[in-house]
Amino acid sequence: MASSAQKRFELENNVKTIDPSQDLIYKYDNAEQQSILSAKPWTSDVHHYKKVQISAVALIKMVMHARSGGNIEVMGIMQGKVIGDTMIVMDAFALPVEGTETRVNAQAEGYEYMVEYMLNIKEVGRMENAIGWYHSHPGYGCWLSGIDVSTQMLNQQFQEPFCAIVIDPNRTISAGKVELGAFRTYPAGYTPPDEGVSEYQSIPLSKIEDFGVHSKKYYQLEVSYFKSTLDTNLLELLWHKYWVNTLSSSPLITNREYNARQMMDLAEKVEQAEAGISQNRFGGGGSFFSEKKKGEESLLSKVAKDSNKITVEAAHGLMTQVLKNSLFNDGAKRVA
């Protein structure tokens, strides 16, 4: 059953198995990486890095760490290398930093731990450099806040190449699929071209302002996952721990606070949509409907999408519980 669950996880997240002949992706060529660092291709093209490939081992580690933080943001560092326009994440490790329900920031102790870890790990043959940082956004999606943008801009200024990954552990539990986004910031003073209306994503009302103000200061990278014959055993060991934790928990119970906040947020958005309709009907102006950009969805349409998302996630949690009950409770009764 554990192997079946692992296969389902890999299928839902499109984890691709690399051909054994291509296991050279794990080989680290220091001279090659140094030549890339010397060339600095990102200085001539702000969109030079377009893709991120994450190993299944690093993915499981980051998801487990994000889930362990509950409603508190957690943070970690990723190791890897670059090939062409792709940043490859080989491994990840957690940082001992303090976070709150709305922000996480590495203090002096965190940076000291990171430096010591990177020095010690090279002594056991892991030569990959730090290639990015990850942190969690429990319940409010994958994007960069103002503090995240400042942190990433600082990292890109002194530690290039570097990327930022955001994981939403609550939405991961509810949807049954990893909710993850990878980003890089633009240089200070750079104005990106107007790309029109972006794809809508559900953001809590309390975060919409922070999301909107900084959304043009970074861009998103295409994310894919991979595994190979070299990390199969390690992946299985990590998976058994991850699978047991997942099997023994209920998305409806584990995420009850998140679900309640979603319903409250949806109620506020419905009230705003209703007020907007009234203002638009009587020519009050100033509503979301009259100010929306060409091609942008109305507030009511966005509310409908949020409602549909909450319903699907709740149905997923209910079906999961029904299946567990059928497998373990009803099955045990029949055996007895």
C-alpha cells in the first residue's frame, strides 16, 4: 500500500524518472559551475533562468519541513547547480530560524548554521553550492511578500545564481498535490513589460494588498520534479515516514483552522462582491467591476472560483476519510 501511495504521489506531481544513462545530472563539475559564475549570464538577461528542476528527495524534505511548522512559517536552504537556463535543486535542509504566522526571516544564528553546514557537507563529498532558499506560506498560496522580495533581492545581489521557493503546506494537504512556486526577483529599478492579466490565484483578503504591491517585482519559473535510480532507496525511506504521517491524519481535522479561515474569507469576498454589484447597478462607481482591467475577471467570478476550490478540497478530504474507513475499519471487521 505504501508503494502504491508513493506512485500516486509521483503521478499527481508529475515526478519524472531519469533514464539511468542520464544519472550524470548528479555529477557536480566544479570547473563548469565556476565558469558559469564568471560569465554571469543573468546580468545580460534578467529572464535568463526560466526553469527549476527539483529532485524528489528534496521535494519530500521541503514538504515534510513545511508541514511540521503548522501555521508558523519555516525556512530552509537548497543545494544544487545550474545547467543552461535551468536551476537544479539536488537537496535541501532546514534552518533553525524563528518565524511567525505571517513572516519568516533568517537571523544571525540561521546564517551561521547555514555557513557551517555548507562547509561540513563538502567534507562528505557533497560539493553543490547553495542555489536558493525555501519557506512556507501556510494557507495563503505561493507568491512573494514584500519581505520575501527584499530577502530574495539581497540574495541575488550577493549569492547568484539563487532562487526562492514557496510551499503552502495547508493547500498541499487539502488538494493532495504539492502547492509550490519558484521565483526570481528583478534587479532594482527594472520595469518588466506589461504582460496583461495574469492567471488568477486565490489570495486571502488580508494578503491581497501585499500581493498586489510587489507582484511586478519578480517572475515565476517553470517547476518540474525528477528522480533517478541513485536516490530510490533514500526516497523510499523518506516516503515511509511521510506516508505514515499522511495516512494517520485527516485533511479535514488537520486543516480545520485553515478551512474555517477560508470560509470566513469567502464570506467577506461575497459581501464585497454584493456591494460592488449594488454600486455598479446604481452608478455609484469606484467598484471592482468598473475599475477592472480589460480581460480581467469580475470580483464575482473570482468568488465563484474560490468557492469551487474550497468545495473540491472539502470533497477530497471526505473521500479520503471514506476510503480509509473502508480499508481499515470495515476491512478489519470482515477479517474478524
